[in-house]
Amino acid sequence: MRRKKHKHTRRSVSFYKINYGFREPFKVLLDGNFLHATLAANMPHLQDLLSRLLGGEVKLFTTPCISKELKALGPDFAATAATARQQQLHKCEHSPPEPPSDCLLAAVRSGNKQHWWVASQDKALQAELAGMQAVPLLFASVNGLHLAEPPEQARAAIAAGHAAAQALPRHELASEPLRDLAELRPKDESWKKFRRKKIKGPNPLAVRKKQTKQQQQAPAPAEAAAAGEGDGKAAVKRKRKKQKEQQQQQQQ
């Protein structure tokens, strides 16, 4: 299971690197609820854990809006606020401070030009980030840290872009050589139904013909000849025996 998770994570990281230009060191924006969840799960060394997850060097950031919210939540979040102060600060320039979800959304709008990775446990924020194409999402669970797979919308947009890049322009498609080539190409006949082969009977040359009752009762020619030859020999023996008996009578 762990091997499968690492495989999906590597594919997702490669997807963002190839298609959206993400490069090391990866910049990760940490939400306050993400910091609190990792501390509660005894995962204090976020720098090493995220670097191992993404397969490269990372830099961790928070915003003034997130730090002020954690400070306002009281002593229960004092350790989380202290952890947030240890990270680098991304100046969001929000005055007065905005909710952390709005602050993070403002940082990644307009195509996420600064290539932020967003780490958050907020379900509403995660759903909104899933509708954006170039914003990778990180979250924590009892099993560790995870990178969400790219949304289908992003995959479809990339596939459409590749198809458009590989397609020929209209003026080339309208040229006479390509029109002739289109006429010479075989038509797609994949719509035809596949016909299964029917079960055929046995080979008629390899099957014996059925014999009628008369043919079964009649003896074969060889058997008849053998029977006739046997009758002839018996007659000769009887004739010789009779001649011997007559000779003996005459001698007496």
C-alpha cells in the first residue's frame, strides 16, 4: 500500500513539474489547521517530511493572516502559533487581516504564477482548490502526509492542449496533397460487429459412413471365398475316404 502511495505521489509531482513548470525548491504555503493537525499527530519535522514526500528541497511559508488567526485562538493553539512563527513569511498585504482560506486563495489565483503548493485541512478550501488547474494540494492524515492527485479538469486541459499542438493547421489540411491522402486512407470500419465463428461439424472425409442392416448381414467377399475353399477341401477328403473303404472291401 505504501509503495502504491509513493508511486501516485511521484506521478503527481512529475505532472506539475512537466506541465506547469514547478521547480525546486518547492514553496509550500502552510495553513494553520494543517500545522495544528501535524503537531497533534506528532509530526514536528515538516521540512524533512515534505521534502521526502515531494522528492526535493522545500521551503515553508505562512502569511500574516494565518499567524494572527492562530494567536487569536488562545492558549490551545499556542504551540501551533509558535510553529507558524518559525516559518518564512509570505507578505499577503491584507489590511485588515482576512480569513486564512481567503488569504490562501488570493495567493494562488490567476494561474498560480508563483508556483505555490498549498497545505490545508479545510475541506471547503480543498474543494475550491480542486477546481483550479495549477494548484497542488497537500493534506495530513493519521497515516502521514499526502499529495492529492491532479483533478480531472487539469488532466483534460493538458490532454486537449497536447492534441491541439500536434494537430495540423487548417491551411495545411486544406492543401491538395492532404486532401488526396485523406481520400486514399481506408475508412474506419470499427463499427462493424464482430462475428463469432460458429461451431462446425466433423470432417465428412474422416467419418465412416453408416452401414445398413443388409450390408451388416452379408459376408465380406474374402470371407465368402474362404468358406467356399473350405467346403471343397472337405469334399475331397470324403471322396478319398470312400475310395479307401471300397478298396479294403475288394481285398477281403
